[in-house]
Amino acid sequence: MRTDIYGQLIYNEVDLCGFFMQDPDRLIVDALVDSKISFQTLDLENVPQLKVYQDPKLTVEEFDEQKQSAWFMPEEYQQMDIAKWVLDQCKDDNELQRAGDELLKYSDRKMLVLLQYLKYLVDTMRKHNIVWGVGRGSSVASFVLYLIGVHHINSLYYQLDINEFLK
């Protein structure tokens, strides 16, 4: 397996054969395959999730921008006013001030869509009783992530500085 300048994995014939031999029913989603592979030889013509890799036409920055605008989440989360939802979770003026300050920082970094996705992810994990960690690292400095449920550390209580997370 190799990667391109964007960090995407590009599978070769050996990789693909190994995947299909281990589990023929395994779903491979949007896998990029080396353009040297003969799909007829491997009998993979009817596997639509495999895409022949094309050499990059975009800069890394353009690629990142394109990918950041295409999140896999339901329409209701894409349309959600995440800032309003977060502010509605606040119980007092201190929480409102902190959440508002953080939301401005997320907005300045064009990361509000990330918050929408994290809300979707947390809701999905709760719905399916999937356990995730209580929080670790610099992310616990974010009160907004606490309100969304990404972690269980109240950064206001512990007086953690949001700049530790959003450096």
C-alpha cells in the first residue's frame, strides 16, 4: 500500500486480493486502486466502490478545502445551527460567555461543521450504546466539546484554557 501527497491510501493487486480472500463480503468504501491494476483480470469490474487512482490535479490546500466541505452526516445535522444548540445548553452567564468565546474561535477556523459532525457522532454512539472515552489530551480544554458530549471534563470547573486546545 502506498499513499499520495494527500495521505490517501492507494491499494495494489496484492492488497485487494488479500482483502477479498480474508472476507469476500467485506465492504470497502471508496477505495483508491493503483491504475496499473487490470480490473478484468481480478474480476472486480462490478465492485463500484473501487476507484482507479488519478494523479493529483489539486494542491494539498485545495484538496483539503474540497474534502472539508463534504461531510458524511444526515441533512438534519448539516442544517443544524450548532452555535444556537450549544448556547441553549448553557445554564448561566459564565457558561454562555465561555461557549460564545469558543464558538467564535471555532468559527474563525471554519470548524463549525466539525462541531455539527461531532454532535452527529455522539448522538449516533449514544443511540447504539457505543462507549467512548471520558476525555483526554487538549480536547478537554473545550467547554463546547463538553456540552456536545465528546468528553466528560467540564473545563470551566477545572479552569482549563481553550487556547490549550485551539492553538
